[in-house]
Amino acid sequence: AKKGTGLVVRVESRGLGFAVSPVVRVLTAEGKPLAAAEAAVNRDVQVSFPPPADGTYRVEVRDLHGDCGPRFVY
């Protein structure tokens, strides 16, 4: 990512009929959290952030309740 470039990460699951209550985090390559969002009940989620520097960033997605299985798709 490039510094100052606005990025948006959107996780679609509920809107597609799946059971995930998504939580998304954006982290530096070293694992430092920069931005996070979790879905409201029965909603998809998105997070926007401007990278503080040019570099590599990581996106982490999980279910709010730690659930998993074939109905938990995103």
C-alpha cells in the first residue's frame, strides 16, 4: 500500500446468506493493529484506513464468536 492512499476492506457474508458475523483487522507486516471493525447483527462489515507509510499490510478476518464450518463463508 502507498502512504495516503485510502483503502477499504469489505467483508461480505451476511449479505450472501452465510452465518459469519465478520470481524476485520488491518495490521502492519509486524502485526501492529491499525484499523478494525466488527459487524452489527446480521450485517456485513467494512473498514477504511489510510496507510501511514508505503509498505506491506495484513488483513485478518474472523467470526465474532469464533464459529466455523461450511456455513461460515466470507
